Amino acid sequence: MSVGIGIIGLPESGRTTVFNALTKGNAAIGIQAQKAPHIGISKVPDARLIKLAEMFNPKKIVPAEIKYLDIGASIKGIGKDSSISGEYLAQLSNVDALINVVRSFADDSIVHSSGSIDPARDINNMNMELSFSDLTIMERRMERITNSLKSAKPDERQQYKSEQELLAKIKTELEKDIPIREQNLTEEEQKSIVGYQFLSAKPLLTIVNIGEAQLADTQKIEEEMNAKFGTASHHVIAFCGNLEMELAQLDDEESAASFRSDFGLEEPGLDRVIKQSYALLGLISFLTAGADECRAWPITEGTVAQKAAGKIHSDIERGFIRAEIISYEDLINCGSLVEGKKRGLLRLEGKTYIVKDGDVINFLFNV
């Protein structure tokens, strides 16, 4: 199952350019009207799979994937009633995180929607738009709760009251410009609002879309923006969308790496975005390896073995018996599973074992 990330941004921010850079796509950019969402898949780079493939010689290698969704509309004004709001919100509701593209590059031929280039202002404006969207949903729900309470049975009243109180609490903080992701909600409270799919509750990665002339200032820009806006659930990175798109579309990876080096870029922009996305979502990967395939499976950090098994198939989770586990490092050092078992490094774990990043797992189950 792919991790889903929605790409949003104000008009002329370079949102679709960034989408192309992340997916090696060629979606039309510029003034063309986008009538349908752009959807693209990126493979998550994982050198461990290559090493495992050398050991197991599988029929295929399957890295984890991220699905990027660039929706054909501006986020601006989505909190208000409009013909596109319902469809747009529905498309965004299923993503795991958001990327907000804000413009920092200079181009006299592309007029900024606000009349001037100011990334900090645009980040604040986008935060407000996301909050407005959530407030609209919240107010409608609270109105329905008020109406339902009038005819509610005694056993239903407490449930409605609890929901009403929680929404009122969240609404008060939103009106103070505190997005839901930054509110100190309990784990139980967070679970109770999952169904609403509030946009300001989703982890947010802001991409400051810089020009080539700003590449030397990448670190400075990131430090300044993270000092102003960065939190555990909101990271900011600088990213030259146009350059990264051109490099991503080169067929020759060696040429792309050479050009990237010429510009002083240590790694592809995609790799940086994926690392930040995984960190925001608290994701790790466990690995499976065998003659059929070597595969990476993304899970939330802290996932127990039985739940991790469900990532592969619900039958494996339901019929879970135990898991045979060896760490990737131990397996590589041993050279084989057989040798790992001889050294006592291949161990058996039960349902409640907390899976670690890089665990190579074989699930034993019975259905």
C-alpha cells in the first residue's frame, strides 16, 4: 500500500513543477487549465533491497512507494462554499500528509498571485486556508449535533455532548491560529476525529520553491524558515523545483548525478523530500526477502508484529503465530539466514514485538 501525499499551493507557486520533479512526470505546467488531478508514484530509494537481492537473487525487487496527488485547483478559498470545494476536499481527505509549495523564485514573466514574493506570508496564508476549511466542516457538524440533541435518546446524548465539547475545544484553538496538528490532543481525542480528515491535522511539509540563483543559500533559507515555522509535525525545506524537474526527467542517471554535483547538490531532491515525509509521518520500513521478491513495507514506528503482518495480508495478521526476525545489519554480516540462525541472530518473536526499521521478517501463520 502506497503512502499518499497531497501537493497544495497558491497559484503560480510551482506546485505542478514540484510534482513532476518528485514523480519524473511531464504534467503540463504554466497557464494550462488542469481539469483532473495529476497522480504519480515515486519509488522510495532503499539500498538495503539491493544488498538483499544480491543474497537472495529474487525474481523482483519491490521498494516502498509514495503516491503524490497534485489536484487541479488552488487551495485558496477552499474553506468557503464553491463548486470545487467538495470534490477537492474529498480528494485530499485520503492522503496521509500534505506538501505546501510556496514560491521564492524570481520570474518577471510569472506574476505572483499576491503581487510580490514573500514565502513567510504565503506559509501563513496557507495555514489560514487549511484552518478555514476545517472550521467550515466543524461548524456544520456542530450545527447538526445541536439539532440531533433535540431528539436524541438518553443513551445518545452523552456521545453527542462529548463530540460537541471536543469540537468546541479544537475550534477555540483553531481560531487562535493553532492548527490541529499542533494542538495538545490526547491519543483518544486524535482517534475520535480521524473520520473528519481535517486538513490542518495532517503532517505538513512546506517546500520553498527556490530559483537556481538561490541554491547557495539553501541551508540559510531552511534554517530561517524552520526557526519561524518548523515543528515536530511541520518541516520546511528549500527545493529548486525547475532544476529538480529537469534532472528527474533525464534518462541517464549518471548525467543527472554529474549535473547535480555541478550545482552543489549532494542528493536528489526527491530523496530529501521522502526522508522528510517519512520523518513527519513517523514511518519506518521492515523488509521481506526470498526467491520470489525482496520488498520494503512502510509502517508507523511502534507497530507490533501482528499489525505489521497485516500490511502484507489480512490473513497473515488474523492467523499470526510468530515472526522469524533478523536485523538487516546482522543478516548482511552473516551472509545468509542459515548462518544467522547458527549464530543465534535469527530469533522468534510474538504478536506484541515492536518492529524495528530494517527488520527482515518471515511471518508464520495459520488460517
